[in-house]
Amino acid sequence: MTPNQNSNIDQVLNLILRYAYSEAQLVKRMSVLKEFFESLYVVQNEDHTYQTTLEEISQDQEHSQMDTQLIEVIYTQYSSLFTKDSFYEVLENLKKALLTCPVIHLYIPSYLNDDSLEKIGKWLRLNLSPQIIMKISIRPELVVGCGIGWNNKYHEISFRTKIDSQKQKIISFLNSYESKTNSLS
């Protein structure tokens, strides 16, 4: 790959990262790109132009408006990179580039909506790394709070952790309360 192609891959990678913050979102965006270029270049049909292929994807219930926007931006800015002969190689190089991005593991009690993912993702990219990717695991036992895995360290920020750290104080308080109520009877 030429230095110019490497530069383009980095630019496309950064563009994709604007549309995806979690590993699951990235997998989805990459599969939508693959689907789009396969439909455009591999399906032998004269009706498959850029516009008709984009319309098919935008009408598919499984694809979001962000998927369509990403395709539009990538195709209009980088169509010379994604040719019939090169798009598989380019997608493979993008996957390799994604593997070099830092990953933070988030353990949360329930799924987050896209707005919440975006807010957390923007904060992480501003404060930790501009290319950080969230790998999210659902852990219902966390109840209120979350766990974070970063730089080979795990930190739990949850109600349970706070209760556990204050266990003796809570027991003492409850015992003193019990003593007071017993003395009243």
C-alpha cells in the first residue's frame, strides 16, 4: 500500500469512528459498508448505481440514518479508494487499523441507547484517546453503577462496592439502632 493509501485509510478510519463509539457499532458500520460496496460492485445488475444502492440500504429497517450518512460521506469523499477491484482490500485494511485502536471495557447493568453511547464515547475520546473504542459487557449484578477495564486494571464504581466498603459502619449503625429500639420496648 502506498503512503497516500495509508493516509486515506487513516482518514476513513477517523471518519468511521465519528459514527461509532462501541465495538458493536463498529462491527455494524463495517458490515453496512461491505454490504453497500458488494451491492454496488459485485451484484451484476444495471440498476445498481450509487443512488439506488444507497436507497435500498436506507429503506432497510435494519439500517439507521447514521449508516446511510456514513456511506454517503465515505463514497463521496473516498470513491477513488473504494473501487470494484480494491474495496475488499480497503475494508480489510480498515479492520486491521481498527485493531490498533485503544479499547476500554465497560461493564454495565443494562444496555445503553445510542445517545448515551455517544455522550460517553465523546467524553472518553476527549479525555482518554481520540480513537478509543468501548467494548461493552452487560453485568446485571452491578445494579447501580459500572465497572471499567482500562490499562489492565479493573475498577468498579457501583452501589454494591460503596456498600461493601462501608459494611462495618452500616452494621454498627444498624446494631446501635436495634439497641435503641430494644431499650424502648
